[in-house]
Amino acid sequence: MNLNLDGSKPIYLQVSEWLEREILNGNFGSDQKIYSQYQLAEIFNINPATAAKGLNILADENILYKKRGLGMFVAGTAKEMILNKRKNQTLKRLVQEIVLEAERLNVSKAELIDMIKAANIGEVEE
Amino acid sequence: MTVIECRGLTKDYGRNRALNGLTIKIEENKITGLIGRNGAGKTTLLKIIAGHIKETAGEIKVFSERPFNNLTVSANVIFIHDQMNLPTALNLMEILEAASSFYENWDQALANRLFDYFSFNPLQQYNGLSKGMKSTFHTILGLSARCPLTLLDEPTTGMDAAVRKDFYRALLKDYLAYPRSIIISSHHLNEIEDLLEDILLMKDGKEHLHLPAADFKEWAIGIQGKTGLVHEWTKEREILHTKSMGPDQSYVVVRNDLLEHELQKARATGIDFSPVTPSDLCVYLTSKSKGGIDDVFNKD
């Protein structure tokens, strides 16, 4: 398994984002035990302390919860929380970047909105 | 528990000071990367930890004891480096068998499996091995000994890329199964950084930075954009590295203490921020001039 596709991102963030994807994909359901720091270390060839940091981010956000001595488990509302987080943070940031780039290129608002519509296959037929 | 503790550790070789008041603490069961330029004192430090040489001044404790001439330290430490004195009268298999009698936790099965995997010939003589094969053989000793403190001084010297990759994976897997304190020195931080929990950067015989590897990645930030704008952001900060990128463009590396709203503000004015890789950061922190090799060619 290869992380570091995006070398600019800290590994522990890449780990937590990968775990989020696993939860979104349904590979881990509610109240299911997630990988341990040692399993993650083995999967990604990283130090277990780094893997633990990735897990702890999700635990701090209550996407995972800890059971003493048993490990970390997926919260019931994990999927919802991840979707909300991505919408409010990741997507928002990407949109800001797009708007900024459009300004640099002198692309008008209307033109940009048309481009977004064109990229959205569902609305092409409109 | 603390495995290694140094206070004001100093070592002189004649008139040459190799260690100059090093003060560090290394905790149990961590993989620490020992990084520094040639001559920074890495090997000297490892030799003193292993008890091979005596410190000139200062204090060092390994497993709470002074390592020089100490049996506890000898029995619990293995020091792997590229000038190991292995008996020339024995073949490779005999060396492994002899080594097994020195180390309490020695795993002969692991030694045999690694030995086969790297296609060694049991009857071969150590002196007949190539540079890379010698390094590989050393690391088999280093891993199989399972010493509570394992010191690896540039263990991958001469290894080809495939063997290095295998070795890093073997090191991590065995560490996960048998956690122990490991110090690995290397000039290829980019290859080992993911394996490390801590990074100890040495400069001029002293500790320069000793941080978790994850913090190291975010310790500095690169700022690129129009020279005037970049200067606005860097004038009150310590500049670690600077590079001119054409007529009116600069790239400057500073400590990463910018807040998210500052970053956003700067981005809006067309400044680009980029992370600085640990291996680049080490080069910047340990270089003698801020402009690097370019300065040599800019003296007109």
C-alpha cells in the first residue's frame, strides 16, 4: 500500500484521510473495530506512533471512539460527520482555490459557473 | 523509561573536538533517526553509547550506567557500522552461530530466513563479500540480535535500492513484533523518515533539533512569490534559506509559525506556501550559508 501520493501532506493526515475513505466506502460500519496503530504501521510501512496520531485525530473528532484495552471503533454517526467535515472544510477550500485561479485567468463568474455545470455530468443534458 | 541520557557530552580527538557538550535524552522503544552532515559527530556519539570509546568530558548513561567498559551495556547493545571487525577465519554461517552466543534474545530462525532471502552462501568468507553485501550481512546481525538498544550507523551503505527497501521493511516489521530502542543514522532522511518516531539533528558536535518526526515536517514553511511581497512576510522572522527564482521572484524558508488566517490573507495576494521536506530542512539548518552552493558562484 502506498501513501505519500501527495508528498506535501503529513503522513498522519494521509492516514486519517485514508481511514475516512474506508468508512465512507462502507468497509467499516458503525461500532466496528478499526485497524490498530500496529496494523496501520504494517500496511503503510510507517512508524506506529505516526499511525497512532492519525487514529487520534479521528478520535478527537469523535469519528472513532476508544474502548479501553480493546482498541478504536467507528462511531454511529461517523459517516455523517465525515461528509459534513469534507463539505465544510475540504470542498470549501477547493472552491476558494478555483475562484482564485479563475480571477487570475480573468474567467468571469458566469463562465466559471458554466464550467462547473459542464463538469457535472448530471447537468450536461439540461 | 530513559535509555540514553547525555549531559554536556564532549569528545576530543587530539585537537579536534568531535562532540561539544551534547545534551540529549532518548526514551525507550522508539526509533530515532540520527541526522547530520559529515563530521557532525554522529558516529562518535554512537561509539560512546556502545562503550567502544571513552568520553572526554560530560556525562553519559546508557541503561543508567556509564557505557565504557560496561558489561550490561555490551550485552544489551549491538552497534552496526561499516567497519565491523568480524573474524576472517570463519565463514558466514559460523559467524552467525558465534554471534548467537553473545546475545540473549538472538533469533536464529530470523537470521536464517534473512540469510536465505538475501541469497547468501553459508560457506562464503566475510572478506569476499562486496560492500553492499557486507552491509546487508551486518543488518542481519543487527536485526537478529534483537538487542534492547540497536545502533545502526549508516546501515545501508552500498546497498542497492531494492535491498534498502527490503531492509527498511524488515526493520519495521521486526520492531512492530519486538519493540526496542533503535537509533539509525543515515544521509537519506527521505528514505527513512516514515519509519522514525523522533529525529535528532546534530550540528557541530551538538544536538541542534530533537523532535518527533511528524513535527519536523511542519517545522518550517516555504514562501514563494514576488520578492517585495515575500519580504513583507519574512522580515521579522528568522530566514533559514533563501533562493532567488528569476528577476522578481523569491523562495524563502522560515519557521512555520504562521496562523491559518495569515496564510489565507497571503495566498489571496498571490503568495504560494509549500511544506519543506525534512531532508531539505536538515540541509538548510546545517548549511554554513543561507544561500547554499549558489553563494559560491555569486561572488562577482
